[in-house]
Amino acid sequence: MKHPLAHWFPILHWGRGYSRAHFSADAVAAAVVTLMLIPQSLAYALLAGLPPEAGLYASMAPLVVYAVLGTSSTLAVGPAAVTSLVTAAALGSVAAAGSLGYAAAAALLALLSGFMLLAMGVLRLGFVAHFLSHPVISGFVSASGLLIAATQLKHLMGVPLTGQTLPELVPSLWQHAAQVHVPTLAIGLGALAFLVWVRRSLKARLRAWGLGPLVADVVTKAAPVLALAVTTLLAWGLRLDESGLRVVGTVPGGLPPLTMPALNADLWPQIEQLALAALLISLVGFVESVSVGQSLAAKRRERIEPDAELRALGASNIAAGLTGGFPVTGGFSRSVVNFDAGARTPAAGVFTAFALLLAALLLTPALYYLPQATLAATIVVAVLTLVDFGAFTRTWRYARADFTALALTFSLTLLWGVEAGLTAGVSASLLLYLWRTSRPHIATVGRVPGTEHYRNVLRHAVQTHPRVLSLRVDESLYFANARYLEDHIAAQVAAHPAIAHVVLQCTAINAIDASALESLETIVHRLKDAGVQMHLSEVKGPVMDRLERSDFLHHLSGRVFLTHHQAISALTEEQP
Amino acid sequence: MKHPLAHWFPILHWGRGYSRAHFSADAVAAAVVTLMLIPQSLAYALLAGLPPEAGLYASMAPLVVYAVLGTSSTLAVGPAAVTSLVTAAALGSVAAAGSLGYAAAAALLALLSGFMLLAMGVLRLGFVAHFLSHPVISGFVSASGLLIAATQLKHLMGVPLTGQTLPELVPSLWQHAAQVHVPTLAIGLGALAFLVWVRRSLKARLRAWGLGPLVADVVTKAAPVLALAVTTLLAWGLRLDESGLRVVGTVPGGLPPLTMPALNADLWPQIEQLALAALLISLVGFVESVSVGQSLAAKRRERIEPDAELRALGASNIAAGLTGGFPVTGGFSRSVVNFDAGARTPAAGVFTAFALLLAALLLTPALYYLPQATLAATIVVAVLTLVDFGAFTRTWRYARADFTALALTFSLTLLWGVEAGLTAGVSASLLLYLWRTSRPHIATVGRVPGTEHYRNVLRHAVQTHPRVLSLRVDESLYFANARYLEDHIAAQVAAHPAIAHVVLQCTAINAIDASALESLETIVHRLKDAGVQMHLSEVKGPVMDRLERSDFLHHLSGRVFLTHHQAISALTEEQP
């Protein structure tokens, strides 16, 4: 029997059946994920403009909280590329990067985002994430990838670039191009080349050298740590920090601090701006998390519960906010690694958190000489896989409206920044959808000779009758297209003075809202004034139920026919 | 043959066939409309917070311009109740009522609204007006009617009420209730009672006295002028203005002035706020105008051209802005009177404009003692016909979503004012529509025994097969419902482990956008991972064309069947 609270705390469900086999699988997965997370957490903290330890902190408490509340067995939460970028963009105008106020604002952002996600989960508002269409997400993620790569140029080149959008970054790059710090550039490009080679060719090379597939896989995943080690040793051996190479520096070891960002009164004036950014992070983070979670769950024929995921992500973000972290989400790369490494339950996340804690206690002195350029290279390699130019051609070929939404989101994100880009993209996709449904396909239909089928007169050789106009509307009728139908019928009737009957075939009408109902009444009255009767045919059950609750059927000058053929037979026989 | 420019200047079309019969019909209609317009123009100017002559000016040049560009033979443009209210609301925060800046701002508002309408007409954006749903318009107009009536209380009671919303007006009324000016109240209530009686009973009474229907009609329409005359004589005879009754006062006679509101630099800081109000006025005015125009045109089996109407209304507003007027639209009452009085062409509007000009030249001294309370009574009687409480019960019975939009628009308009109310209403109706289509009806279907029909298993006794899941989605697939379908299929497949095939019956799917396409691909891949094949049946032609332009059909693990019955036969025969 399921525990009565298991709906709210899924750990009560899977925790009962937790076995030694689960434990060893989860422990192995945790070890692999930890190896990958150390550089990644530091890098995303750097991307968000925060001190490196914030990345480690954000990868501890949230994982434990998610394990208690989450419904995915393999999702791994923590800092992610796009949410870190949005964090940086939001904080840039609130506090100076690296300052204490900046870290406090990042934590407050996580806290706000957490409460928003939690509230959405409790109110079962998971569906709002559906309004981010694929083209908008695709354009947003591609542009974010490019923006993130562009912001990392400052670390790769050792110059102080400023800005979060292309119009800010490009002039800044131009201005500082001559001041490139050569040792930094050498380390950055070297690490970049190595990481690209690892990603592209290492696994195949190892297999060619005769290694088994499993070993080749683990070595490939661990290889980035080599880049960190080698560049750290170089920086230490050559004392490159003294000649201007920026290194990570002192990372405070130990347990994450307990922080109370909401009590920081300095931030209250900016609360509105932070709340807007938090909403954006919540939506983008939730969409990323739930997509990854669903993909992985489906592979094992499991399910995740979107509303429970909202609550789990919300609580994870609150945990991040209270322990010196910044906004987190279920990241794509770490979750896939977790899944591939064989994690069986969310306990793997708890083990990862403890492994990271150990690393924070023991390894931080070793991170002192880690060049920021290496971390930047890690980020660039990771985010460039987000950029999908193929989506442009695919979407262009498939549908122009979707391409418009994609191109608009992509270019506005690059030009105006992440918030404006995503907002414009969502608005555009909603308006394009409304625009399309506001001009539905309306076919004049006629009888296919010898049958009871009625088809479009423009596509088929069909029989029509001069006194009867048969129309089929291929869309539900609602406010945005109700007047379009009025116009269409008015034009048809004005153009064909012989018409005495209009029959509306309602096969594709799934709903008629109050506006469309009034439009239908208007059409009926206008047609009556012009001496034309209006009829309906093939009205769906639920639509008919609703019409019967109004007085439309009393106003209808004509009749409602079960089939279109009955309508045409009756109306043409009456007056042959 | 039609003149080549007749598309842009409809006067070139109807002007050619203009006859003496047209002339006499139009002249009679113009005389009747003018009689009604003199008090109405003054009253709407008062409502907008402007000096009375602004109302006369706004009823001259715009009518001439509309006659050249308009496509309705009977629409009468000029100041209208709701646009005047929005004008007052917009100007209240820009300049002090009655000041020179206020009148300039009103003219600028007309100019801005004119250019917006003109641009929308040139860009053929007439469809944007369709996004104002009937419940939103109904709620907005009812609330506006009540608000207008409430703002007129100050003129009826002779107390200085302030505010444009109920939370402002009610305390103000409470505060000033003791200061009621008794002569003003007596005149106001007397006029009100007389006008209500005229509207309700005069026509029937006159018929009962033996007058012919035509005479009874004309007398009824002219009767409000009697209220003006009697109260003016009372005010003059008793010198009531000296004891505190507010009268219209000096109205400058003569031609409208040429004004250049755009050159008034004082107004530039407020331009953004004015532009927003102008957009609102444009939309509301256009919807009112085009609804009235279409209703009247249909009665004569004529047509109006929405995009040409936009241009005509735009040019009319520009004319109003350049001649000391304020925003105008095709008003409901004046157009109906024009139609009933027998107007045949837009020339009737030109004659009305000249008649009003004559009135402005000759009658203005006679208006000096006209009590503002009488004008307020005229407004109250006119706007209370706008309030339609029946819409609440009708809409509640018909559809809760529509009722929500109606109630929200109504209450927010009363509480927060016209701009917030309409904006919230439009947003709510769009979101409610998206919400509805984001959770489409998805039926599991089975075979009606002995037929090739497949119907909902919940409503009919049908045959199903444990290995084949047949689903029918009653909605086009797009971004807002794509993930809903993913969830639904994932839940179904997780709940029925025996399933080996999923068949999607696509009869009600009029379109599949790029997001839904990606969702379908995700579904296909997830099902494949779980060992389930996915098939489509009865895909519509245009949808299939588009799918063939993508590589979806290569990824599809199953097949596309022409009919659902063929699909089920093939899949159940394979593995009996």
C-alpha cells in the first residue's frame, strides 16, 4: 500500500523498497556525476557572476530536497547554463558583480523563484509552461548559448568585457581587442581545443585503441578533469597568476552557510525587477527540467508528475536560496550523465551532494590555481551544443508562422537580452496562433456526384445549387474568428443574389463561444432581413448541448439537420 | 465602369449616380439628425470635460471627410458616449479640465487615434478588432454606461464630484451629498423624468391620440429639444445662473478653428500615455462603428469594407483633431436615426455638417442659459440603454469562461477605470481561450459493433482491443496543447502495459504547428523506447502536405492509414 503522504513526498514510496542493489547503482552514478559537477558548478557560478563556492553550495542542499519531493528517478538538479545566464542578466543591473550584495541578490532570486514554483505547483499551474512553444524555446536557447559563449570571451582573452547583449558586447570586444592577455588566451584556447577533441573524437579513439565501451565512456566523461588539472599545474608551476592570469583563488571550504536573503533590506527597492527575473527563471527552468525528466522517465516507461515537479523544484530553489546558492533547475547534461551512469533512485542525488560536500571540505585548496580561462572553455564547449541552427531551416520549411516566432525570439534575445527576447517570443507565438485561427479555412462545399459526401468546390468536381449556399468552417468558432465568418457570409450572399438558404456544415467546429454565438445570431438576423434562411448541419453533441442552453435555436430562421446531405435534399426538394 | 480610385474614395462610385431623389432623402435625414445632434454634441463635449463648442466642431469636418472615404451609406460619425468617457479618463491625468491644455490634449488624442486607424487601414489590420470578444465588449460597455451615469451626477446635483472610477466617485459623492444644489437637482431630475417618459411612452401616446406613425416618430425624436428649450427658458426667466445653476454659457459661434495640436510642446512628455489612450479609443471606436455599419448595411443587403472603414474613421479623427474637436466614431444612436430617417448616401452627413455649422453660426447665443443639468440628463438617458444586465445571466448559462471574461471586464472597468478594465478583459479572454484549447478533449475510441464507425468508449458500447489504443483529439495540435497530448499518451501507455500500438485519429486536427510536430516526434520516440508503435489515421490533406515537408514520417514507427477502420483492421489482424 502506498503511504498516505506519498503523493506529497514521493520518497515515502520509493524509499520503502530501497535495496542494496539500488544503493550500489546510485553510489556509482553519484561518483561519476560528482566528477563532472565539480568543474561545472564552478563554471556556472562564474557565468552567473558569483564566487566559485556558490556553484558548489547550489549543488548540495537542492539535491537533497529534490530527492525527498521529486518524481523523477534520474533528474539531477543544480545550476544550469541558461538559468545562470538569466541570473547574471538580472543581477547586472541590481548590484556590482562579485560584491556581497550581488551574492545576496542571487540567493534572493533563487528564493523568489522557489516560492513561485512552489505556488504554481500547489495551484496545479504546471500547464502554463506549455505556452512556451518549441520554436520560442529553440530560438531562446540557441541565442542564450551564443550570448553565454560571447560573455565568456572576457575570461578566454583576459580582457574586461561588459554587457549582456550583442550590442553591448561587440563594441566592448572591439575596444579591448588590443589588450588581449596572451598567457590567458593560450590556456583558454588550449583547454577549448582539448575539450572539443574529447567531445568529438576521444571515445572513438579509445575504442580504436582496444578499450571496452564502458571504460571508454568513463574515461571520456572524466577527461575534462584532466584539462583542469593540467592548466592548474601550469598556472601554479609558472606562477602565471603573478603575470596577470586570473585564477579561481581562495574558495572557502566547508558546509554551505545559512543565509537569509529575504532579510536584506538593501534589495527591497529592486524586488519588482528581481521578481520578474525569478518568474522567467522559473518558467525556463521548469520547461528544461520537465522536458529532461519526461524524456528520461519514458525510457524506463515511468512517469513524472508535472505539478509535483513544480513543488520539488520550488523547494530545491528555496534550499539553494537559504544556503548561499543561486537558482537551480534539472539540468540536461548532468541528468543524462546520471541516467547513463545507472542511477536508480533520487538517492543518487543525495550521495552526489555528500560527495560534493567532501570535495568542498578537502579539495578547495587545490582549486586556487585553477585558471578562470579553463572554466570559461568548459562553459563554451557545453553551451555551443545548445545552439541549433538546423532548427531555422527545418522550421522555415515546415511553417512560416513558427519560423517567425523562432527568428524573432533568437534575434531579440541576442539584441535586447534574455528577458525581452523570451517575452517577445511568447507574445509573438500567441498572436500568430490567434491570427491563424482568426482566419479559418472556410470552404464552399458541393455534392460529390452519386454520393452523400460534400467537398470543397475548389478542389473537387461537385454539384451545387444556385439557391443553396453550403459552407464548411474548419475551425472552432470563437471571438477572434466570429466576425470573419460574418464578413465571409455577408460577402458570399451579396455576391450571389439568388441565394435563399445558407447551410453551415459544423463537422470541424469543436466549440462555439459566446461571441461566436452572438455573431451567429447577427448572421441569422441579417440573412433574415435579406430574405435568406440559415441552417446548421452535423453539429457535434457538446456544441448542440450548449446551443440548447441559449435561445439561439429559437432565433434560427432555418433548421438543424443531422447530416449535410439531409439538409441539401430537404432544401432543394422544397423548391426544385 | 467603376472609377479606378473608387476603391480608395468610395464617393467617386456613389457620387456618379447621385440623383434628386437621393438629394431629397438625404436632406430630410440630415434635418432629423441635426435636431438630435445639437444637444448630443454639447452633452458629449461636457462628458469629455471639454467646452461645448468642441462637440459642435467634432460633428462637422469629420462628417465631410467620412462622406468621401466611408463605405457605409448611413453611418453617422461624431462624438460618442464611450469614446468621450475614455477621452475624459485619459485627459484627467494630463491636464486640468477646462484648461487650454486640456482642449489641445483632446485634439491631439483625436489626431493620434486618427493616424493609428489610418495606419491600421493601410496595413489591412482590421482583424485586430476581432480580438475584442463580445463578453468583453458587453462588460466594458455596461460598466462604461454606469460610470458615465455616475460622472453625470455632479451636473445633476450641482456638486463638485471628482474621479473616473467607482472607488473615487463614491466617497466623493458621500462627502458632497449635503451640498446638493436644489434648483440644479430639480431641473436635472425634471429633465430626466421627461426624457425617460419620451423614450418609454410618448410614441404610443401620440399614436393613441390619433397621430400617424411617421408624425409620431418625428415628434418623439424632436421631443428632447423641448426639454432643452423649457429648461433654458426657466434658467433665463428665473435667472437661476445667478443663484448657482451652472449653464452652458458663451459658446463661440462660427467656423471651427484650425488647430495644430501636434505642435504643442507641453504635451510631448505625456505622449506615451496619450498614445495608449488613443489606441484604446481607436479599437473601441472601430468596433462600435463597424458593428453599427454592418448591421445597417445588411438590412439593405449592402456591404461595408472594414479596412476602408478604418481609413475613413482615421481620416475623420484627423479632421476632428485639426479643427478643435475630439475623438469621434460611428455612433450607434445617430446612425440608427440617420438610417430610419431615410438617408440614402453619405451625402446626408455632409448636409448634417452644414446644418450644424448654420446652428453654430446662428444659435449659439440661445444656448447661453441651457443648464448643464439638462445636458447631463440627456447623457444619462442615452447611456443607461447601454447597460445590459441580461448579458450576465445569458452568458453564465451559456459558458462559464465567457462569463468570467464578462464579469472581470465589468468589475475592473468600474473599479480601476476604462483602460485597465478593457486591457484585463482582453487578456483574460485570450488566456481563457488558450486555456480551453490547451486541454483538448481526447477520447479513447472503439468500434461501434457491425459498423466502420469509431466512437468514444465512455459514451458508446464499443469494441476495443487490448493491444491497440485508439485516440481521437478534438482540437488542432499546437504549442499550448502539445505537451498535454504527450502527458495523456504517457499516462495511458503507463496504465495499460499490454498496449503495443497507439493510433491517433486525426479527423478534428485542422493544423499541427512546429511545437506539436516536435511533441509528436517525442511521443513516437518515447513509445518506441517502450516498445510501442505509433500510427496516424484520417489525416487531413493540408496537414499531410505539411507533414511531408518535415522528416516526421521517416521517424514515425508505424504507418499512416487513410481511415481509422483500415488501421484497426490491419493492426489487429497482424497479431490476433
